[in-house]
Amino acid sequence: MWIVKLGGSLAHDPRVVLWLAMLAELGGGRVTVVPGGGVFAEAVRVSQRHWHFADLPAHNMAVLAMAQTAHLFHALEPRLTLAADEAGIRRALHAGQPALWLPFGALRDAPDLLTTWDVTSDSMALWLARTLNAERLVLVKACKVPAGCTFGELAALGVLDARFDDWSRDAPFPIEVLDCDALEHVRDALLGRSAFRPPVALARVLASGGGSQRSPRPRRKPAA
């Protein structure tokens, strides 16, 4: 199974329609799409700066922002099957459909490692990939992704979140961070015409050993 995270910044980019159509056509039974928070998550940041409320409610609001993007993506590409938990994702994939994650299981009643702005939909996609024992994680960005950077360097540039570098170090699957112009690259890999090679960033991270703080294991929570 592949986890493909589409950045929320793509929500207003016409290329997102091409990505969604490609994943719907080729991802049946093998791809789960993770939506970013995009403008909906930015609205949460603005509200928190105005009202100065804690990170726990901000986290839950940002999770719901991802869910809003998921519904937007589904409106643009109804062939993607909305799924709110692991069982729903597996049902969709077993039925030969591509899944689109509604991340309600990431809602929290108390603070933990997820409830910080150091964790965005990038690390949430990694969290889901671990939960589902994915074979690959692909993060698709609206911005350009400089070649040869480590995940830490991409975090410093604002391409990845602050936790991703540390949490990815013991990941048992390859990870690629691509810009949205790489659609044909991903299409060819899904068709078996080419194989992804571990990016330089992943090779450097693996060579550096395990991180000091592992990615948290999911706590099951029923969808609301």
C-alpha cells in the first residue's frame, strides 16, 4: 500500500485535479490519499493567534481542516473513497478502490506528541503510514523541492514540519518528497514502468541512525 499525501496548498492549484484523477485511475486497491490542511488549517492558526487558546483545541481544529480538504478532494474526484479509520481504509482497498483519509482518529482529548504545530499533515501522513504498514510514503508539495536535501534541511526551508525528520528515521518504508510537477514520475511508478529509488534525503537520514523521539503509535478513537 502507498500513502500519498497531497499538500493542502494544492487545493487551489489546477494541477490537483490531474493528481486526483491519476490516483483514482491507478490507485485502486493500493493507494490511500492523505489531504493537507491548506487554507482551512491556516484559518486555525489565525484564530489561535487572535484568541490565544491552547494547542490541543488548535490540533483538533487542524485535524478537521484536513477533513475539510478531504471532502473538497472527494468533490473534485468522487472515485476516491472517503474512509475515517483503518478498517474503512482497508475495506476500500480490498474492494479495489483508492482511499481518501478522513483523519478523525487523530482527534485528541488530552495533549500528546501530536498536539503541537511542530506536527502537520506531513507527520500525520507518516503516522498513518506506520499504522497501516505501508510500503511507501510519497509527499507531494505545491512548492519546489530542492534536490539532495535531508529531511532536516527541508524542514528548515519550511517544506516539511519540524517533527518529520526525527520521526522518519526508523521508518521501515521508503519516503519521497516531490513537487507537484512530478505527476508523470509517480504515474510511471504506479504503472510499474519505473521504480522509485530512495532519495538522497532518506539515505542520509537512515545513515544517521534512529531519532531521539519516535513517532507516536496511534490511539484508536471512533469517528465523530
